[in-house]
Amino acid sequence: MLHVTNAEYQSGHRIRLEFSDGFAGVVDLEGKLTGPIFQPLNDVGKFRQFEIVGHTLSWPNGADFAPEYLRELVSLQTGEHANRS
């Protein structure tokens, strides 16, 4: 099972992620924060309140993303230029 092992805020809606399989890179979640649970996270102040809970990013309002989805976004957004740890 894939896990997010480290997450560091960068800027805007960008977070540098490291995964349990050694894959790492920056994900930009701008434009991905739609729907009732994610909408409040468009406020950068609220977005920055993430933490790793269980195996993925989570926010105090209960929002989270599957680690597989986050890894896929990193791959797509970086064109496979994500670094292995």
C-alpha cells in the first residue's frame, strides 16, 4: 500500500511530497479543490493546515486525498521529473 511519508508546504497550493516507494516531487493542488469538503482549502491559510494522518494528507475539516491520486498528480505535473529519494 502506498503512503505519503513526508509533506512540506512550498507556496500557494503546492506541497512537496515523498512516498513510501521512494518517489518524490511537488504537487500543485490549485484547481483540484472543488466540492464542499475541498472548497474551504482554496484559502491558503486553511490549505497550509495539512498534516499526514494515517497514510495521506489530511486537513482539520476532514478533507484528504488518496496517496495514489497525489502520486499520479506529481507524475503528471512534473512529466516524470519527480526525484527518487
